[in-house]
Amino acid sequence: MTDDPTPEHDRDADADERPDEQPGDVSTDGVANARQLPASIADLDLAPAAERRVGDADPGDLDEPPVPWARYGAETEPITHDVVDDGAAIDLDDTRVQLSRELSELAFQRRVLHEAVDERNPLLQRLRFLGITTKNMDEFFMKRVGGLKQQLAAGVTETTPDGRSPREQWEAVLDHAHDIFEQQSTCYAESVEPALREAGIHIVSWDELTAHERDRLGEHFERQVMPTLTPLTFDPAHPFPFISNLSLSIAVLTRDEEGERRFSRVKVPQNRPRLVPVGAVSENPGTAGAVEQTADDDDPIRFLPLERLIEANLDALFPDTEVVSASTFRVTRNAEVRRNEEVAEGLIEMIEDVLRQRRFATVVRLEVADDTPDEVRDLLVEHLDVSRREVFDRPEPLALDGFETVVDLDRPDLKPDPWTPQRHPRFAGIDADRPQDLFAELRRDDVLVHHPYQSFGGTVQTFLDAAAHDPDVLAIKAAIYRTAPDSKVIGSLIDAAKNGKEVAVMVELKARFDEENNLRWVKRLEEEGIHVAYGTIGLKTHSKVALVVREEDGDVATYAHVGTGNYHSGTAKGYVDLGLFTADEAIGGDLVNLFNSFTTHARHREYDRLLVAPENLRSRVTELIRNEAAVARDGGDARIVAKMNALEDPEIVRELYRAARAGVDIDLIVRGICRLRPGIEGLSGTVRVHSVVGRFLEHSRIYYFANGEDDGAPAYFVGSADWMTRNLDRRVEAVAPVDDPAIRAELETVLAHMLADNRRRWLMRPDGSYVQLDPGEGDPTLDTHERLAERARQAAPEADTRSSSSDPGREPEVDLDEIYTDMDDR
């Protein structure tokens, strides 16, 4: 979500200094040592040689940056103050060796917020990240804080692996959240908003408008806004109004002629633009006002927040009364509403009931403007049944995710360069109208696709479209966890059914916050006569797999896609995910058994090649970790590199500690939650934890074990599972081994780029804090997302003249980070 901060002329200068290097080539000097990368990865070109530099920032327990072309930059707060004096002696069941899941997730939100704080990022991208932080924290409170409140209400006192009771977790979470919100508000008020003004974009107050503008906006209010408002008063004749989840409201205190004061709530309508363009509306009050501004415009463009417009015209809503005060507030409700699946009449009825209950769930957070009168604050606290700890006083504006109008302005000078997912070289010349070409290519060798660097439409969608129209295809099966509201994937499956294919679809109805969308697709698929499975009792199906069964030369062949991301064309433009296409018979057979377990009452317990949760994934991962430890104890070179979204499972953490004590060199690239404490001598001294936060949301899972094969060769895996208890024990996951040498080399390249990053990478300290790596003075900027994007651009074939006019291979330019929340984390 950000550009390489190096000015264009500086990039050219760097290139001139390295005339023998192409844009994708880099030097290995200073990299090939066991502390950095396994030998096979270290042999790759990573970055130009650079003198080791250490920044002025105190690195805490990190003595120096892990690469010679970086120094230490920004830091986040610790999440534990527990000291481990003797890592070699501490018991692995000691709560001090496990970090808090909740606080670790908030540490990730601090890294996301830093993208808004970091002035090297384009301005509108910074504003976007303020909105992303709002969305992420909203979801955190709905899910995690809501769950903690349920435990408190139920009297649960059981402690977590880090030793905290539900109340201790809840109190710590609220303390850290207060700090995050303060940083977010300060960032907007003291950095982003002034920079917007300097760039000619003004978020104004009512008092900043001219008399003429006030008149015209008042007319706009009467015609466009007031008819949509429903003020609700609380008094003996009217109950306290229902406040919907995440809605922005205005608390209005009025006084009538008798001096009686009343509270009223006015909901800011969500179906009207949050920011009113002053100039456009002043010219035509009868419309919402089209917003146009380019970098060439000399006059500033001004926006009035909708809540300010409503507050300025409250006399129209409350005639013959005095408006004593008006201030905004916002509530967050618990989303952890569940029913017992064993007693539910059916999964569809259960999900519909959950959706109804969620609307009226317990309030878990109250945000109020910091100028809210005590009288109003006390009334809200009482009637929303929240404690004072759950009240967050914040400077306005609240809900910074409502500023999309500004973020979407035509101001390329304030945004990163747009990215267009590229054609995959193995799909060059292939389209759905010639399915035989596609399947012949997959028979030749396995194919790895890397989103959003490579096109989802030109790979996964083409695969499904080709299968749907291929007369030789007998059946198509797919597991859908989340998909787009206008999903072409679903359209392909429907086309396949109409074309006489056997189609079976596993749709996970329990995909949180996507239940309603998935319910609609289930009903549509069933209307088309497609076999639909809704899920598995007691498990959530999270695997991302598709299977095509094809008749070839009198026999039956299978073609599989095993991915790390959803079959969702929208998220494929902003989430970093991998997909493996393979014609491997054993993997195809495993998927046949997996899909049979979706549609029948019998679970298949054994798989030939796939690692499937909850059947064999945990045991196999444990075995692979222990094998590396055994190699290290015998004096061999042992190495683990694991990339995932979260490392939460306490027992896997203990296995990694045991491996580190044995001398295994371990790099964990963990985007979000991480319970493991790295860098403690005698316990985790050989472990480094990295987190990459930048333009795209890291979502892929890659696992490398240097001695994982039976013959001692390296083993590689990709798939849907993180190392979390829920993924290992309570979800259906699929992870595939990678055998193809070219694809293994590609995975090594991805890992190497991430471990060489000096722009988007953070290193974790033993106390759970993180420190960001920055380029040293005179060093090149090595941004994982920018470098992999450039690599995909260079590898992309020229436009194929044989492609049809409906060719999905090249997608339009997209702004990638509308949502940075991992929907799979729901």
C-alpha cells in the first residue's frame, strides 16, 4: 500500500552504480551465512552489497540488524514484562514462555497503524490506513473482546497459556486499545489532516463556511439528508432507542420552554456520503455532488463531514426547543453469538438465527467525542450497560473508515502507483475456449500462481471456466469459504452444471461476517441443481481446494488446485496468496476423499500426500519439527523457515522451543499473532520472528524444512493452515507438498525477498515488541511487495494475440487495500 520511498532519480542512480545488474538481480555479498538463510535460499541473489549499519534507535535485545543493508527504525510497545533469566532451565509449561494471543494481535494493529504514521508513505495511503485501523479494531472488539465479555459473564476463571484470566486479558486489552486509539487520533489531527490541507484537501467545520455556502448546504440538508433522518427521543413516553452496531450517532441534548432537558439520538445515515463536497453541493444543493479534483487544480477542495451538517441544522429536527449540546458517539456490539450445532435444526436455520441475535448483542465498546457532556456520557453508560473502562473518549471525527471519498480522489501524486496483476507465463496463450491447451500445460508440470502479482482471472478463473465448458470434464468440486458478492467462480460452477457436469460445492456457512453472502449463494446453487454441502458439524471448513475430473484416453485424470487464499476475485487483488495447480494422481485422490468427507457423514482419516486437519496435519508438522531437532542434535545443519499469518498453538510453540534448544536455525515470518518469544538464550536464541506489513496483506502460508524428506532432502509445503489450535484441531484444512524443482525455487525466492526486506519488515523482540528495519544511509530500499511486483512484471509474457476478447488474463488497475483485515481470521 505504499510506494518505494526512493525518489525516481535516486533509483536511476542506484541502477547506474550497478551496471551489470538487471532490476530483478541482486548480489549475495554478506548474505550467505547460516544465521540468515538456509544454503539453498542463501545462494539466491538477495540485495546489493552494503556496509553493515546500525541505527541510533536502541534495538533492545536485538544486538544488530539481521541484514547488512538495514538499520533500526520505528518501535512498538512491549506486551509482556515477564523476565526469563535462564532460558535453558525454564520449564516449557511455564506461562512466561507464551505471549498473550490478544495482545499479540493488538501488536499487529500497531504495525498496521504505523503505515498511517509513516510519512514516507503517500498521503492518501496514510489516510486509508487510518480507516483500515478503524475497521480492524472494530472487528477485534466484536470478536475478541466480545468473547472475553462472554467469559466474564459466565464466571470463567480458567487462565490462558500466558497465565491470564479472562478479566486480566480484558483489562490488558482495553489498556492497550486506549493507547492505539490515542495514537490513531493524534496521527490524524497532528499529521494527516494538516498534510491534507497543505495538499489542497480541506476537511472543514461549519464555522469555516461562508454565509452563502451555509445557505446552500442548509438547502441540501433539507432536500437530501433530512428526509432520511429519524430522531429518537428518550423520555417517559419513549424508551431508550436501540443503537445499531458501528453506526455513527449524534447525542442531542435539548431543553424545552419549561426547562426540561431531554436526550435524543440522531443516526448519521450510512446510505449518504460521509463527506459532503462543499463546492459541488453549493452549486447544486439538490444532488449529492460529484467530486472531481486532479493534481493540476489550484483551488482547494473542501469537504464537510455529514455529522457536522446535521448538527448545524438540528433546529429543523427539534423546532421550538433549545439545543444544549450535540456530540457524536458510536457503539460496538459483540459478534461472538453462537448456537450449539448439535441441537440446531439445521445449519441454515442456525446461521440465520445467529445473524438475528448479533444485531442485538451486548455492547462491548462505547466511543464518545471528547467534548461530550458528563450528563450525556453517564446516560449512555447506564442504558448501554457498559463500564467506565469500556468508554473511549476520542477527539472527533470518529470512525475514520468513512473518508473513502477523499481516499478515492483522482490525486495520483498522493497515492502509490496503481498495480495491475500480471499474466502468468505458463498461462500465456491459454483461454477457456481451448480447455485442452490448459490441461495439457498442467500435465506437463505443476504450476504455482502468486496473487496479487499474477492475475486471478487469468489463472484460477480460467481453470474453472475451461473445466465448465470442456466436453471431456466429468465433474468439478470446490470448497468455498468466502467469495465475492458477484462471484464469477460461482458462475463457472453454475455453467458447469448446466453443461451436464457433476458439480459439488462445499460452502462454509460459518464464515463469520460472510454468512449472509454465503447463504445467498447456497440458495442460488441449489436452485441450479448443484450438490451443496453446508459444512461439518463441530468443524469449520477453511481449506481452499478445487478438483476437476476429466476423461482422457479412456481413463480418468484429476487436476487439483490447492490454495492459501479464498476463491474471491476481490481479495485476490490485495491479499498475497499462492495457488498450486497439479495433476499429481495422489493429491487428486486425496481431494476425492476430502470432498467425500464433506458430502457424507464419514470422515476420511488417512491421506496419501495432503496434510489435512484435523486428521494428520498436527502430527505431521510436529514430526517435521522434531526431525529437524534430531538432525541438529546429531551435528547436522537443521533449518526451518515458516511463513504464516499466526502462530498461536501452545504445543507447536513448545516444539519450536525444543528445536531451538537443539540448535535448529529458525526463521518465522508471522504476519500477525505470535505466542513465541524469540531471542532468549537457552530457549529461543536461534529463532527470529519477522512480520511484513505493507502494500498488500500477507496471507500465504509456506513451510520449509531443510531435512523434511525421507532421504534428508528439503521439504516444502503450501496451503490454508496457520499454526493455530483452531486450524490444527477445529478446522478442515489442506496443505500440499511441493515437489517441482522450479516451484521450490520460486518459494525460496519469495522467502529470500522477505528475509532481505529493509522497508516493510519488522523484527520481534523477546518482550513482544517489534522494531522496523529501515534502509541504512546510502543503502537501496528493498521492499518485498515492490520487488515481487517488479519480478512478476518482468516475467509476464507479451499480450497474447490469440486470446479472446473476453480474456480475463489481464485485470484492470486496482487500488488494493480497501480492507486490510484478514477475512480468514474470522
